[in-house]
Amino acid sequence: AQRVTQPEKLLSVFKGAPVELKCNYSYSGSPELFWYVQYSRQRLQLLLRHISRESIKGFTADLNKGETSFHLKKPFAQEEDSAMYYCALSGTSYGKLTFGQGTILTVHP
Amino acid sequence: NAGVTQTPKFRILKIGQSMTLQCTQDMNHNYMYWYRQDPGMGLKLIYYSVGAGITDKGEVPNGYNVSRSTTEDFPLRLELAAPSQTSVYFCASSPPGQGASYGYTFGSGTRLTVV
């Protein structure tokens, strides 16, 4: 069975501080991992994918297969980063995603 | 393009009532999904479809039914509503042949309360 764990339900930082949202997964094969974000009053949307190794809005995430982690990082948080963040894993067929419990990030001015 | 459209946005049901949550996409996506979002629980997959006429159960299908008569529409039916079905429901779609790799397009959600 595949599982995604986000250990922090709430995370608060001040503007300009580094932020790291943790994500650990359990899957026996080669996973595809994603971070989705939901800003206030907006739809859930894809933030980034591990296969593209991209930086979106200053966020990066590296897949660590040894530690089965896919933590999301940003060196300098901004107030507009405040949102709900979900880590998700696609390991089975048909594109089904398994989501973590979500982390609410609040960036204080 | 409208993307993924869900209706209604809000609904209050009484225990035992039935309703259909509508989901329509105009992107010619083969894959469509229904998730429910509960506080502290993340999103759980209810049902999914890989094309017209093909549906299958997800992680939490009990109390729900779906149909996929066209590529565009993927309605979710609640029969005999129960308080445990109080949740926010999201419909999503993904491009043909790509699965989740290029990301889902989500609808705006339906907030359902069963009283």
C-alpha cells in the first residue's frame, strides 16, 4: 500500500525566514511525487513535480529515495505563500494520486 | 476554456436524502476523479474513470455511485445521505495518456453538509 505523511498540520514562519514543509512517503516501486497548493478561495493547483526538478515561486523539492522524503523548501518565505500545501504520490496506474494530510502554512509579516 | 466545472458550490442535505454532484470538463481529458477533503485527513479518492463507460472504485467508495456516459461529464451520486458524508468534494481531470504526471485540473469544489 502507498502512503503519504505530512507530519505538520500547521506551520508558522515570519516573512523572509526559510520554510520547509515535510513529506514522507511509503511505496515499494518508483513513485512520482508532487506538491499541490490551495490558496484562500482558490482551486487546488499543481505547484511542482519531482520529475521536472523545477523551481516554482521560489519553491524547490528534492526526492530523497533513501529517506523516502520529498520536502518542500523556500529560502525566504513571503506572505503570499500562506496556503494549504498537499504532498501527493502517484504510484499506481491511471494517474490516481494519494495525498498527504496537508500542511497549513502561515507567513506572518 | 472553463476547465473543470462543479455544481453546486454549496448544499445542505437532510439525512436520507439523495443528490447528484455535477462535474464537467471541456479539455477532452480521459481521466477523471472524485475526491473528498476532510479536515486533517487530506484528500481521499472516491471513484475514478479512465474514459466514457469505464469507472472504478477508489479508496472510499461506500455510499456513492458514479457514471461516465460522455468524456465531458462525471457525476457523483449520493444515495441515502449520512452525516459522515459531510465534506468538501473535488472533481479533477488529467490529460489523456498522461495520468497524474502533468498534474490534475481541479474543480472549485462542492461543500456538502448532511444534517
